[in-house]
Amino acid sequence: MASAHPALPEPLAGDLRRVADPRNITAALPNAAYLDPLYEAAERRAVWQGGWIAVGFEGDAPRPGALYPADIAGLPLLLARGRDGALRVFHNICRHRGLKLVDRPTRTGSVIRCPYHAWCYRLDGRLDRTPHVGGVGVDSHEAVRPGDLGLVEIRSASRFGVVFADLSGAAPEIDDVLAPLAARWTVFGGRPFHAGGGDSAFEIEVACNWKLAVENYLESYHLPSVHPGLNSYSRIEDHEPIVGEPGHAGQVSLVYAPALDLAGGGLPRLEGLGPWWDTRAEYVAVYPNLLYGLHADHWYGIVLAPQDGGTTVERVRIGYFDAETATGARRAPLRQANTRLWREVFAEDVEPVERMQAGRRSPAFDGGVLTPVLETTTRDFHRWTAERMLSA
């Protein structure tokens, strides 16, 4: 068994070893994983800076000059669409005094300008101008080398409409990491994943640790209690687990048949998928922080952006497989109905995860017991988390 990160005290490391042991099929993460600042700091290194994470969507910065700040686990990041069309991810800080460069989504002309001392960076990250760096009216100095002071770019890649970043710079190739998922979704290979516009995006702030949002998404056990409307046509018994594949887990719905208008109509379905997708949809958590839904007529992603140990912003973006459905006026009513449906479903999950966060402050709770049949997916995520923490 890999040794724990030296910052973790042995009682906590022992708990993680127990969770990482596949023989312990009901073992769950301890309270400290949701509450302890020491654990949170170690998690920042092991999880958020230790491999590929989801940081946003292609649709966050759709056109050249678009800038989108993404704050995840205390790490200020920036998505920037260059004049060459490339979407890059940078550390969102000026190299001069460390100011956060962009604090809201915006669009710029050709440079990113620091609002403090007006240092300017091109959209590819190169330092372009350094006003008064050599004194008033003198914009250069031999001690300040612009070639060494560009924005720090983060290795990134876009798949399934989602932008991933590797802050370690040393993780395996993204296609290798996502290969098991791509194998599940072979029929979607090469299809366009268009992001919806403003009527297909929203955020939900939740007073819980990010891991509880993942756990809740992974299982259908809570459907009868938390989602009675959804459960009336997509029951707990209408789902099968996706588990045992590296890097993700989730559920297959066997009865996906949406009706988004009074006539029972729906969105146009992607052709050529085969009969398996006629009534099925898949809902997976791609570890650590992407919750994804794939259907024959649309997709959605939820990027979990932890703000601190007890607060998470869920950034939701819904997308489609053709540009007209994604942003065109003709499909707007159906698109808006789809957004309302998912907003209502996701809002129903807020209270239970917030109450689970509150419950973890009780000394009478020690992490609980995962049921060995209906929570195998949650168990898979807990084991992945414990292994990542122990191997850091």
C-alpha cells in the first residue's frame, strides 16, 4: 500500500487505507475528508494539482478574445480564446505583483490588461507591454525580461464539450485517461458537442463539500425520496450501475423518453446511434469533479468548483449535437424547457447534500456505512479518492 502524504496524521491516513482496501465493501470516507482544513490542504495538492480536472466548457469562451475566470479549490484559473481560435488555460495572475487578472467573464480585443499597473499580455500568454517598468515613460528595462514573464499556461484539452486541465503537467495523456469512457460512447465519436448559450447555463451554490455532490450524483438510491416527480417515470429499478471502469462511475437510465412540450414533443435526436440509445441515457461522474449526462438528444456537464471545504459552486452547461438546436431561435422553447427540467432536478439535491455536510459535524457520525448493492458507485469514488490521497 502506498504511504500517506506526510501532512496527513496517522489516524486519518489509517482511515484512508481502510477505505482504499477493496475488501472493505461498505467503508466510507471519514468526517475529516469533509471538514478538516489539513485534509483540504492535502487534497489541493493530491487531487486538484495531481492530475486532470474539469475547469470549464468550450462554450465558456466561444469566440476569439473571450475570457472566463474559473476558481477551483482556491486556484485562480483563466480560460482564454486566442485569435488563432485555440482555447488555452492559464494561471489567472499577473506575473508582476500576483494580481488576479480577470474577475468576471468578459471579452477583450487583443490583450489581457492588468488593472493594477497596466501590464498587458497577448491572448497566447506572451507579455506584450510593461508600462513605466524602467521609470516614467520608459517601458523596458534590462532586468525585466518579457520573454520570461508571460502568463503561466496549464496543459489543457477539450473533450465532450468540457475543458480539462492538468496542473501537475505530468499526468497521462487525456485520451488515455478518458479511454474507458470513450469506449462506452464510441457511437458519439467524432460528433460535434455544441454548447448551448445563455439559456442553457446556470450555477447553483451549495453549502457542502464537493465530494458530497459527487456521491449524490453517483447513485439512484435517493430517487424515491428526493426526486418523486422524476421517480414517477424513471424509477430506482429503471437504473443500472456503471462501475468497475477506471476513472468514472455512474448510472444508466433504461427509460429515457423526454416530453418537453404539451404535444409530447422533444428535441431532435442524433442519428446513427443504434437502438441501444433509443431509451437509454448515461449519467457518470468523471473523477474528480465532472458530473456528466449523455442522451441521444443532448448532453450536459456540471463542473464542481469547490470554493472552500464547505462550499461548492455547481456550474451547469447543457449542450446539443447541432448548432441550430444549441443556439437557434426555432428550438429556443424546447431548449428552455430542457433547462428548466434539469434546474428543478438539480435543485432538489441541494437540501440533502447540505444536510449531510451539517451531519458530519456530529461526533456520533464516523463516515457511515455504504450499502453493498445500491452504493457500489459511491464506494468506487471513495476508494479512488483514498488511493489518490495516499499516493500523493
